[in-house]
Amino acid sequence: MWVEKYRPMRLQDVINQKAIVERLFSLVKSPASMPHLLFAGPPGTGKTTCALVLARTILGEPWRDYTLELNASDERGINTVRERVKTFARYAAQDIDIPFRIIILDEADEMTNDAQTALRRIMEETSRFTRFNLVCNYSSGIIEPIQSRCAVFRFSRLAEKDVVSYLGLICKKEKIKHDEEALSKVFESTNGDLRHAINLLQACSIIGDVTLENVEKTAGISSKNKVAEVVNLALKGDFKEARNKLVVLTGVYGLSERDFLKYATEEVFKLALPNTDQAAEALAKFDYRLIVGAHPDIQLAALLAELGRIGKEAGFKGK
Ligand SMILES: Nc1ncnc2c1ncn2[C@@H]1O[C@H](COP(=O)(O)OP(=O)(O)OP(=O)(O)O)[C@@H](O)[C@H]1O
Ligand SMILES: [Mg+2]
């Protein structure tokens, strides 16, 4: 995946976000006085990237051992967070010369207020040896007492010229022919979200050169039709192909699991199988599992398997 391949490793490689990078550079100079941090801003603008770069820069070579990455919305509740933070803080307690351990808590704005209140306690209890780096889309989703304990960094959407020149660089490194106007089109369809832009570029490069026409074709691929295709394959019992296509949809095109379920439900009702009721129940079950935070890749694969059984019972051979 190009988004991972081209994720900056050093502060100076982060594009745009000049004021933020400058402030981070000065933090790195005297880490001992670093407060907790809160990164807020739109998707694909470098928040997680900066959090990782900062950990790497402050902690050096063994940074992975001293950095805990948690996804707040994935965890069942604040107790899981507390347990994991405690275990992490205990682990290798007396060790080499690092100023503190870092806990990156992504999607912190998805935590309930109660959980955040508990989190605030945990931050206080552990602040002697850890720093929290909270990451979220909306800082308004973070309770005031936490905000006031953090240095807040607001990320903005990336400007067209930065995105276009970054995409141009990737094309050069990947030895892919491209037109400037095609790259502008990628920007236009992704609205300053660099992750989405890079994914779109990669998807486009699979069908050929990066030309205006190919970008339009790729961007215009209707996710709905693709999901319908996956659902039909699954119902026909072709689990393997259905799963491959699903991975491309969520991984390369960045389709969210929720959108997948939404379109899958539409398709299932359209097909009107004799046992649509079973299919509806299966979809509802997996919808719920995703909400409570089960692993999306595993759950959607299991859904495809279940659709296979439902399709078999209905004798479904395809549209
Ligand atoms: N400012 C940036 N400089 C360089 N690359 C970036 C920048 N922002 C995003 N990217 C690219 O986009 C990818 C995703 O960025 P990142 O994970 O930092 O986004 P994010 O702000 O955390 O988004 P989200 O809110 O969706 O988690 C990175 O792997 C990197 O390739
Ligand atoms: Mg992120």
C-alpha cells in the first residue's frame, strides 16, 4: 500500500502543516518538558503520521518498545484502556535512557464522556512516566478537562499545490507516467485528504497511466456496484473471490465498513431471495458487531461466509 510506503518517517518530510511541524521541532529539542498532546483535524492530513514521527524522534531506535498505540473506538471500554496502559507502564519499568513512554490514543473523540473522565484520571496517575498523544477529528468531542491538560495542535486540510507535488513525487518514484491535470483531478475528488488521494492514485495506476481519463474512471467507479458484485459472489458461494474483492474495496478504495454494509443491505433486498429474512438478520448481526468494536476485516469475511450459506439454501446461482 502506497499510503504506508510513503508515510513520512521524519518531521522534515511532513508536508504542509508548517506551524505544527515547527512547534513539534521545538518539543523534540527538550522532550522532558513535553506536555500531553492533542492532535485534531480532518482525515488524511498527517495526525497519526506526526504522532508516530514524534515518538520515533524522541525515543530513538527502540521507539516501538516504548510506544503504545491504542484505538479508542476499538477498545471495549475504558477498563481495557486502563489495563493496557498499566501493563504497558509496568513492562520494562527500569530501563534505558528515555524521558517517558508514549501512548498514542487514536479516535479519542469517539470515547464517551464517562470514559474520558476515567481517562483523565489515568493520565494523571501515570504522568510521571508516560505522555499521552490523543488524536481525533473534532477537538469539540474531547472533554474540557482533558483539553486543558494538553497542548492542542490543529491540522488543516492540505492545499492543492502540496498534494499535487507529493503525488507527482510518488509517480516519479513508482515510474508512472502522469499528467499534471490528472493529479489536480485526484486532489479535487479527495478534498485535501492525502490518504484518500494516494489510494486513488494507486488504484488509477493499476489500470494504466495517470491521465485525466483514467482518474475520472477510477474515481467514478461506483462503490455501490462493486459492493453488489461482492455480495453476488458471496451468495453464489465464491467466498475466495468475494473476499479478494472486498479487500480491494476497503483497502485500496478506502470504502468504510459501514458503507459496505449499507450497500450490501440494499443489494440483498433488491435480489429478493426466498430467504431474505435470514440475510437481513445476518446483516443486522454484523452491523451490531462492528458497532461494538469487533475487528472489521474478520467480521466482514465472516459475513461473506454466512451469505454463502444463505445463498446455497436459496439455490442462488447469480442474477
Ligand atoms: N502532512 C502530510 N505529509 C505527508 N504525508 C501525509 C501527510 N498527511 C497525510 N499523509 C499521507 O497520508 C497517509 C495518512 O495520513 P495519516 O494517517 O497521518 O492521517 P490522519 O490525519 O491520521 O487521518 P485520520 O484522521 O483519517 O486517521 C500517510 O500514510 C501519508 O502517506
Ligand atoms: Mg489517523
